[in-house]
Amino acid sequence: MATAPVAQEGTGALLVFLSAVAWSFGGALARYLDIADSWTVVFWRGLFAGLFLLGFLLLRDGPLKTLSLYRNMGVPGLLVAFGFAVASSCFVIAISYTTVANVVLIQAGVPLFAALIAWILFRERVTFATWLAIVAVIAGVAIMVAGGPLLAVLAGDEAQGAGAGAGADYPMAWFGNLLALAIAIVFAMTTVVTRRFPNVRQTPGASLGCFAACAFAATQASGFAVTPGEFGVLFVFGALNLGLGMALFVTGARLIPSAFAALLGTAETMLGPVWVAIFHGEVPGPETVVGGLIILAALIFYLSKALKRQAPAPAIAAKP
């Protein structure tokens, strides 16, 4: 009888890992798109991801239960939707100004930013080890955000940097890096909301956030016309990269401890820059490597400590 929980945790771990792998291709997919207006990309990605997640809810819970989930979201669910809309939009815009490595590595600090925000807003206890990890993440982000552009400005070099992203120069790389930091902070705030309100379902909020991002992008985009090839990439970028990744995560994360899920999620951080380097030759600069290694080391240290404090996942867990 003891094998059932073990089998469930194994399935959950596999699904969460596959979600991280799916998400890790986001930057590489975006680099295949030669669309000048980022809001056009946000529109189509949000539409495809929202439709995929809506279909997932209908298949999993049925029409009546799905409608009930949306009706009962409340303020916490709307906050999750808002965070998802902002973060998914900023991701597309950020990688047009800076490297994919910068964006995904800065986002890796989300659990520690969440701990800091929870301490500021609710005075949740923060251990000394967590404080050390938070300081390390902030230092790593500072190196990544300011390192390359600052060195270029000091050297009087305003030309495009080798690792600054598609068509971006150093001053605009600042903007992309700051957007990546904004994504991390928004996701951290969403994490705090879901932790304070454990009954909040992530999938309805995420799907609503995708549709909200799509609707806002429709007011900002210069046009919606894309080539057939771009349409295919946009479908994969939205439905499979964002939508399928979310569906795999929410299905698997309920079966394993949250710290273990976050630890498996670091696969996205590690693989994202690798895919872009392999498929597009986008190699991050030294400040990204140094800052990213600091963030990853701090995150793994924090999550390993958190995992030791968490009890195993129950044999039957509620759906997210």
C-alpha cells in the first residue's frame, strides 16, 4: 500500500520536470519570430495559451465546474490573473531588448523574492539562511542588470553588445533587464497570494490572464497579420510552450512538495539559455554567467533547505 504515494510523487515529479522543459523553449521559439511589433506576438501567444488552458479546464473539470471555477475566483484569483498577464506580456517584450539568459536567470529568483515580499507585507519569519540567499540573489541580479551596460557606458561603447539580444544596444538592454526584474517581482507577488490563499486555483487565473494580455495587446499592436510560418511558431509559443507547460505543472505540482516542484523548475533556468545558444548562437556575456551562477547557487541552497523542512506530499492531494 505504501507504493501508491511513491508512484504519485514519481508521476508528479516527471510532470513538473516536463513543464520546465516545455517552458525552457520559450526564448528559442521567440527568436524564430521576425515580427517587429512585440504586441502582435503578445496578442497571438495570449490567445493561443488562453484557449489551450480553457480547453484543459473543460476537459479536466467539465463545463459546469469550469464555469464555477471562474465565478468563484474572487480577488486572489484576479490577482493571479493580473500577475500572469503582466509577466507573460513583459517576457515577450523583455527578450526583444536583452538576452534570453538574462530574463530566465533573473526570474529564477522568484521564490526568494516571494520570501522577501512575504516578510515585508506579512512579517513572515525569514531564517538566516534565507536572508543570505536573498542577499545573494539581489547581488546576482544587480550584476546581470547593471554589469554589461555599465561597463559599456564606462568604456564609451554605445554599440550593440554581443549578448544584448536581437537588435538591442546596451542602453536598451537596461530596459530589457529591468522588465525581467519586474517579471520576477510580479511572479513573486503571485506566489505570495497563492500561498496566503491556498484554495486559489492557478489554472483559471492563468487562462484569464492570458486572455487579458491578449485583449490589452489588441489595443497596442500595430497589426495582427503574420506569415503562415510565423502563425505556426506563435501557436507552439502560446499553446504548447505556455499553455501545455502550465497544464503539466499544475497537474504534477499537487503530487509533490512545493519546494521539490520549485527545485525541478530550475531545469527551465538551466536549459533556456542552452537552447538559444544551440539554435541561435546567442551566447550570454560574462556578467550574465557570473550573476546567473550566483542566483542559481542561492536558489538551490534555499530550496534544498526548504525541502528538508517540508513533509512528503499526501497520497491524495487537492487539485490546484
